[in-house]
Amino acid sequence: MKNLKYITVLLLTFTLWSCQEDQFADNYPNPSKIANTTIERQYTGMQVAGIDYIVPAYWNYFVVLRITLNPWTQSIGWINTPNQYLPGSAASDAVWGNYYNILAQYREFQKVWNVATPQQQADRKIFQLTADAYLYYETQRMVDLFGSIPFFNAGMLSTNGGDYNVSFAEYDQSQEIYAHMLDELKTIATELNSISLNEGFQASFSAQDIINNGDVELWKRFVNSLRLRMLNRVSLSSEFSGRATSEITEILSNANQFPVVNNNDQNIQIDVYDVSTPINSSGFQQGINSDGWDGDDASKIMIDFLNASDDPRLRVMFEPGTNADGNYVGLDPLMDGTSQQAMVSDGEIAFYNRSTYSENQFFPGVLISASEVNFIKAEHYLKAGNDAAAKEAYEEGIRQSIDFYYTIRENSNSSISGNPALPTQSEINNLLASDPVNWSGATSQVDKIELIGMQKWVHFNIVQPYQNWAEVRRLDVPDLTFWVDNSSTQPAPPVRWRIPGEELTYNASNYEAVRSKDNLTTKIFWDVN
């Protein structure tokens, strides 16, 4: 039984997402005998449960991303093989199980919260508001992968006193989940503006919060930036387009009331301070460049795009192939696998820079960055007819992306790749004026949306792969071409993941409501292109 037992901070807790009936007795203790916990401990336990899918870790990158999202966005190049577009069960099981572990931790947090006194709740309100916000961050990722999922009544086994008969959760429609999260996040954003912590509870919050280290102002920016992300994601959907436009306008017009992430110092990320602690990126190396399992080769479209504009990110993001005479060459996805393998084996293909990425044990876990927020702003202003503001946000997003990756490199504990020259202002200006990047050279809104999408894709690359795949599907940018796998039932990359098989078996009656949409070709509701 996978994902049944897991430990939070000083607490054994439990989750329900797919189980046989006779396994409950062996895997779940009597609810009346569970060890005591606290609001603060459960809060940290919830954040810790999701850390390996935020901070670069082996399982996420090797088992999940190497064979799914990273090649499907062509953030990496890969060797063509049969059935490469079918999401493996290990990948979908891992992501599904991790999310429901987080949700179960959240339900335990709710249990402790609900029995606290009014004064205890008032003192610790910041824990509730930010726990909700983090849950919605994780839930959006799941909806964007799977569509409808069990949510509103899921993870309730402990709440239901261990009674599994009433704990199998129904599937909730993805649109309803999005609407709920947007409603709640707006309320949270307003409530955070009135939060005031005394010295003792500020110290407690700082100690327990591994995302923003107790910085309430950063949580405000996280909540409103997450709202921007979600609103932008659904902005092309007919049922959300009006709401998206009005609420994005409201957020961006009221910086004091709804602050967002504006610069890299405000990025929402889990920083690594000591590689000897459990919060480190030591699994990144084996995750993307294990011997014989290439997960860091550069794709042709990304290398060609960066080369065409002399982008200074090229040298900090990638290394030339070992036998490429210093030239950056990406792997062509349309070549046959034998020819591709020969180029990789001969050292002709560029790969992700080891000192910046895989061997950098201080690589942070990025949730939301200033670049992403500025690219969302640019799209919104463009559609609103404010071309000047759109251009300013677009170019600022590029500058921030360059700064982000060079700062990551400066903080690395690896020197294996040498030290790339820092970008000059002249180099950045030339980039912004180059044909593939120049805003003024694009003559239509469609062309400018493509510029924004390309820069968002470069910035996300393999660092934010879940957001990258969602945006590539939403905008159809870049315009990717793939080798057609005629030997498979899935000849091209899917547009969603299928729900794991164990869930189909053990939550069968509830699964019937979504069976017709649970395939690799039915788009998520916001994917209308």
C-alpha cells in the first residue's frame, strides 16, 4: 500500500485516496488514540508534505517530469521511443498521492483548528489564512493536470472517525473548484490586510512557516499573485473571462490593498540555507542527469530561440555539448531515435548548466516569481488596449528573469561549469531589440501574446514544469512539433493526465461521474485554443 502511512511533525496522520477495505485496520490507528498535535505543528506538516514537488528532488524530476511534462513542453530534448506520450502510472500515482497527503494534513489542521477556543483562533488566524492559500496553490496544480478531482469532501477519513464507508469522496467539477478558490483567495487577501501579530505569535509563525519564513507581507503578495495566476489561467474560458478581466484590473489598480510580487526580492520560494538539512536540492542531480537516463539535454527549439536573440540566459542556463566546439546545439524532436542517440552520445548536444541547475544544492523551490507576474500583467494590459504598460511589464519580466538565473548561479555551491560572464546592460538592450523578442516589431495582439508566451516558457523551463505545461496548453505557445508515434494509441503528447488506476478501482462509484472525461484527449475547461 503506497501513500497510506506518513509522518508529519511529531504526528502520525492519515489519508484516503485509494484503499482496499481490509487494509484500513492495519494502516490506521484508532482515532481516539492519536497523539496530540497543535495548530502550529500541523501547519508545518502540511507544508513539508509538499516540499519535494517544489524544491528540486529526485523522484519528481526522474520518475515524473523526465518522461512527461519536461519533454512535452520541449523544455528538454529527449530520445524518441514508442509510447513516450503515455503518462506512466508511477508518475501519475506519485503526484496524486502527494496531493492527497497534503490534503489529509490540511484536514488534520482543520480538526485541530475547529476545537481551538475563539481566543486561540484569533491569535493564530495567520496560520489558517496561509494554510488555505497554500492548499489552493497545490489544488490548482492538480486540477490543471487531472481536471475534476475529489476535493470538497476528500481527505476526511480522520475527521469521520476512521469510518471508510463514508469517506470515499465524490469528484468535484474543475470549474467549481476554481470558482471556490478564487472566492476564498479574495477573502483571504482582504483579511490579511487586517492581520496584526504580537511578538510571540510572530516568532511562532516565523519558526513554523518554511515558505515565507513568517513574512506576512510576502504572504499577501503570494495570495494576490496566485489570484493573478488563476485568473489569467481561466481568462480565455467564456464562464470566467469577465471575472478574470475585472478582478485582475482590481488587483493591479490597488497595489496597497492587493500587493503582488513585483521584484525578485519578493519571489515566493523555499530557500535552501543549509544543505545538511532536509530542505536541500541534492536530489536535483540524479533527477535530471542520472547516468544513462538523459533528462537535461537541451531541446532544439529552446536553443535556437536563445541563440537567435543572443540571449544572455543561454550561457547561464546551458552548457555546450562536450564535443560541440563551444556551440550550443539542441536535440531535434523530429529525428529518429537512433540518430538522436548518436548526437547525444557523441557530445554534440547542449545540456542544462550543472552549476546553475543539477549540481546546485542551493537551488530554491520556486512557487511564484516576479517574472511570471509581469508576464501576466503584460497579457492583461495588452488585452485592455494599454500597449505601453504591456511593453513595460513584458520587458521588465525579461530583465527579472535574467537577474533571477544569474542570482541562482551566484548562490550555487558548484563550480563544475565555470563562471559565465555577467550580462551587460548593452547585451540586455540588444536582446530586447532583437527580432525574436522586440515588442515594437510585433504588429498584432496575437504576435505580442506569442512574445509573452515564449518568454514565460523560457523563464519556467524545467524550474516550474507544472506551470509551464499549463501555459503551453493554454496559449499554444510555443508552436511545438513532435515526432508522431504511429505505433501507440497516443501518437502525440496528451492534454491532461488520467486518474490513477487504484482510484478507479476503490472509489469506483464516485469515479463514474467523471469517467467520460478521464482520457488523454479531453482538454481542461480553460484550454480553449
